[in-house]
Amino acid sequence: MLILAYILALGLATFALFRAKTLQTWILKRDEGTDKMKRIAKQIQQGAIAFLKTEYKRLAVFVAVVFVIIAVAKGPGLGPKTAIAFVCGALASGLAGWIGMRTATQAAIRTTQAATSGLGEALHIAFASGTVMGLCVVGLGMLGIAIFLLIYGTSHINEVLGFSFGASSIALFARVGGGIFTKAADVGADLVGKVEAGIPEDDPRNPAVIADNVGDNVGDVAGMGADLFESFVGSVIATMLLGWTLGGGDAPGSNGENLVAYPLLLGAIGIAGSFLGTFRVKTNDDSKLHHALFSGLLSASAIVVAGMVVVTLIGDFSYKTMVEGKLVEYGKWGSFAALVVGLFLGVIIGKVTEFYTSEQMKPAQEIAKQSETGSATNIIHGLATGMASVWLPTVLLALGIWCCYSLGGIYGISLAAVGMLSTLGISLGIDAFGPVADNAGGLAEMAGLDPEVRQRTDALDATGNTTAAIGKGFAIGSAALTALALFNSFSTVTKHAHPDFAMNIDNPRVMIGLLIGAMLPFFFSSLAMRAVGRAANSMIEEVRRQFREIKGLLEGDAEPEAAKCVEIATVGSLREMIAPGLLAVLAPLIMGFAFGPEGLGGMLAGALASGVMMALFMANAGGAWDNAKKFIEAGNHGGKGSESHKAAVVGDTVGDPFKDTAGPSLNILIKLMSIVALIFLPLFL
């Protein structure tokens, strides 16, 4: 089975990258529109490229330092092989983000131009751009895992973990840095432009608008891509490591290789399902945009289930393990059922997120109604909505974990994480479609195109906002299961080395770790939120200065200094991303050396529990605030320019760093700490 897994993984990963390249080429052949559109789009493209180049140069220093530390460290799973895998994981994550961002910035102007003649072609271009990102993520991820597993061998899977560590490191800095950039620009553009100056969103007179559009790409495309690349890679490698250990490794009569092959086959078949599902995404009716995207995702999911039925039929994926002192056998169909649970659990959590955040649903509309009495009541109700939104996804995750454990043990829980991410090729495409549509609308406004064009891009953007909110719920759910898979691997590997290892809550080391772990997501979120606030302060002052000092700017007779705003956002975000990033790497190391595996395990458990709650709360509160504002802008509760609208803009501004900086970064925090714990576990033992 392992040979079949290698063939499918390498073959389909290569095909995914080839398909991404052909889609990118097709996009570049579309019409770019007028010279004015090209000039504006070029500013956005250059700003995004400049940011990523500067960010990657700084991250190269971090990667080099960590490479040396891993290479010289002594112990199983450490050394030059792990260090090489680490560098390759970092490069693959950075490359996926770079390709996705470049494609998105090039696709936005072509989406705008396509919208001048109709909706269908505009949807096709925007979704094709997102699909390039999705296919690059799964293609590079699967290619890296398969190559390192083939070279290092199944008995050295712990060294392949370096690939996941590299991906996680880049993902966290990309998420935090991109999130600070985009929200600093967004806050500056909204508060000074909409509230103080009273000009429309994406107005070309606003100097922060270009920076805001750049931020959409570096945060919601490159950042999200790096986040889910890391989840995909981490869940597959953690499940393979767990399968190898539970299956008996390379002992005579063991089933370790088959349990390693199963998640690899699942990831490969997911690529095929994602590719085929993209053909279902087509419509010319703006009322059916969401349905078209969702039908593509469901088709991909059905193909994955059918493919894994065939795989499960022809292979032996059962294993035996001790549970509470008894030998228990888990059959292969239990593992299959667990991955199906994970696959559809992601879809369900996404739909729950949609309920709490969509402008068509009661929660966001209630926030809009509360805006009639001012900013305070808007913020109070938004916070309450975010808190209320946590319970149902948490219960669903708990039920899913219970089902998967009953069906396939801890290996089943890990397979659920891979199952949830198996259709990432299309689900990330649906998510990354949103920023392209958003940029397309901004370009239409700045270029002064016909209002009908903006109406079409707004239809795409509205769908993109919904898919982005669903994507955040999906990312949080997958992060929870991936972190749990890594935690299970940590516990299993530790018990394998020390059979008397136990994480009892009456152990003071475990309790200390639990409390500190539960605290870390709050402290991390504080760092990220403060960073946005400081960067936004500089942006607000700059926008005010330009409105005040550039004669004729507000009258439309002068050009804003957009490059200055891009520079402020770049410098601020790259400076502010350092502290949160180092916290995620250093916290497990300090805890492991100070309190050993018990304290470290407690910290991972505490961070997982509170991190998931905080991420759900922040993402859903921010999404609800955003769509409450859009509901008012559609003509409800006074419409644009009303006191309700001003209150909603303030609420949306509070929610921006919630949903696009701190909240999404928590996903990576809980995964990265688990990976660091696994990589450096030999030093703590």
C-alpha cells in the first residue's frame, strides 16, 4: 500500500502544480481593461510584492538560526535531516503564499474588466485565482511529504516533522504580519475616510485605499494560504507518525506501513476530488453564486468518500492498542468512518459560522438594529454574538472527537483532521476567491467605472465575505483537530519512551502547564491587537495629514500619496510581528525545560482548549460586525451616512483585528506549539 501511496501522492501533487500553472496562464491572457485600471492595479501589485519580499528577507534570518539549532541538537528526531526538512517546509510555505498572492493581484483587475460584460466570466476568473492558491498548497504540501518520507523512510517520520515545523513557522509570521498590515490600512481607511471625511469606501481620494487592497492580498491570500498549508502538512505527518507508532513500527507482523500510507492516500485522493469539484462552480445568476461554490465543495467531498471506499477495500488498516488496560482492536472501516466524520464536520462548522456572521441571518441583523442607539450598543451586542457563537461549534467538535475515537481510537481522531483538510484544493480556492472579488470592487470604484460594474463585483464580494467567514470557521475546526492530532502524537511518543508517563490533573506540573497554556492565547491576542492599534495610529495620522496638507485632495483635484501609506503599513507590521511569533516558539521550549513532558503536555492541552474558544469568538464577532455594517449599507436602519452606519463602522473597526489578525493567528499558535513540543521532545525527556 505504501508504494501505491507514493505513486498517487507524487503523481497527483505534480498534476496539481501543473493545473495551477495552466490556470495562472489562462488568467494572465484575460483583458486588463483601461490604462487607468492598469495604473491602479500596478500600485497594488507592487505594494504586495514589496511587502512579501521584505517579510521573507527577515524570515530568512529566523529560518537560518533555527536550522542551525536543529542541526546541532542531539537526540532522536533532531539533527541535519530534520533541519533540512525544516528549511524545505519554510520554502514551500513561502512559495505557496507568493504564487497565490501574485495570482490574486493579477486576477483582480481582470475580474473587474470581465464584470463590465457579465457576471459569469468574472466569477470564473476570481475562482480560478483562488484555485491556483488551493492547488499550490496541496500540491507543494503533498510533494514535500512524499519526497521526504521516501528519502528518510517510514522509521524516520519524526525527522519529516521538520517539514511541518518549517511550514508552521512561516505561517505564523505570515498570518500575524499580513494581518497587522491589512487591518492597520483598513482601520485608517475606514475611520478617517468613512467616518471623519464622509467619503465612500474605496474612494480614490483616500490615500489608505491602495494599502487596504494590498493588505487583502498579503493577509487574506498569502496569510490564509500559509495557515492552511501548515494545517494540511501538520495533520498528515502527525497521523503518519501516530499510525507508525500504533501499528508497531517495523516489528515483524506489524501494520505500521499501511497506517502510514492511509493518510497519504487520503491527501492524494483529496487533490483529485478538489480538481474535479472545480468544474461544478459556474453560474451567471448572482443569486446562485454561493450555491455554485458550495456545490463544488460537496462534489469534491463525495469524490473523496468514493475514492477512500476503494482504498479501504483493498488494504488492511486495522490496529490493536491498549485502552484502559485492555487490548482493543480498531478495524479499517472504523478509520474510514472517522475520516468521513472529519470531512463533513468541517462543512457543518462552516455553515454554523455562516449563520452567526451572514448579513442574511438574524445575529448580524440584530447587531445592525442595535447600531441605532450608537457605537456602545453595537459593540456590546457584537461581543455577545461572538461569545454565543462558540457553543455550537465546540459541541460539534466534541461530538466529532467522541465519534472518531469510538470508531478508530486516537488514530481515528487524527484521520478526521486529514479528512477535514482533504478537499483543501477547492475549499481554499473558495476562500481565496473573496479577496480577489473585494479588490475587483475597489478597482471598479477607483477607476470610476459604470455603477453596474460595481454592482456585479459587489455581488461577488458579498459571496466572498460569506465564504471567507465559512473559511475561518473551517480553519479553526481543522486547527483544533490538527493540534489534537499533534497532541496525541506527543503523548503516544512520550509513552513509548517512558511507559509510566501520565498527565493526571492532580499532578502540579500538569496543572501549572494547563493554566499557563490557557493564558497564552489571551496574551498572544493582546500582543496582536496592540500591534494593530499602534500600526493603525500611524496610518490614521498619515491619512489625516494628507487630507489636511495636500490641496485639492478631497475635491478630487490632486492625487494622494498612496505609497507612503503602504510603507507605513509594511514597516509597522514587520516590526510588530516579531513578539507574537517568538512567543509561540519559545513558550513550549521554556515549559519543556522547566517542567518536563508533564508540564509541557498540560500547556498544550490548555492552549488548545482556550485557543479554539478565543479563535471562534474573535472570528465570529468580527464577521458579524462586518456584515452588520454591510446590512445597513444595503439601505436598512438608515443606510449609508446615517448615525447607525457610523456606529456600525466603529463596530466593524473593532472587529477587524478580531477576525483578520488575532483570531486567525491563534489557529497557528496552537499548532506551532504542538509541533515545537514534538520536535524538541527528546531534549525534555
